[in-house]
Amino acid sequence: MKILSKQKNSRMCMICGLDNEYGVNAPFYNMEDGSVMTVFRYKEQHQSYPGRVHGGMITAMLMRWGFVPCGRRNCRRRLLV
């Protein structure tokens, strides 16, 4: 599948912020079928218990994948788990 474009990254977003040393620094790409794709790894400082990613980091990524643009203020979503 072909990448059509790269989405803009925020500076300090926890998920896509390129200047956030504690963030995931994930790039997001718009694909030809209308989907969005990223490849990233959580870092050691993103864990809760050893070897486990903190639920807040997982939720933040899910919210980002929910197409909530980084940098947009007063944008709220409801997530039930």
C-alpha cells in the first residue's frame, strides 16, 4: 500500500511530538486507502510495572488514532474500557 502524505507532527505532543524527549515521537502517514498508519515503540519510561506499558500511554495512542488532531484545544472524547 502506498503512503500519500505524512501528517504534521506537533512539537511537544506526548504521542507525535518530535521535541518531547519523554514522548513516543510517532510519525503518522495517510495511506492510499484512506487509513492512517504509524510505526513506533514505547520507551522504558512509558512503563507502569516492569515490562508493561502504562495504561495512560495506551489510551493516549488510542485517542490519537481516534483522529483527534494534536494541538487542538478543548477537544474531548469519551473512552469506555
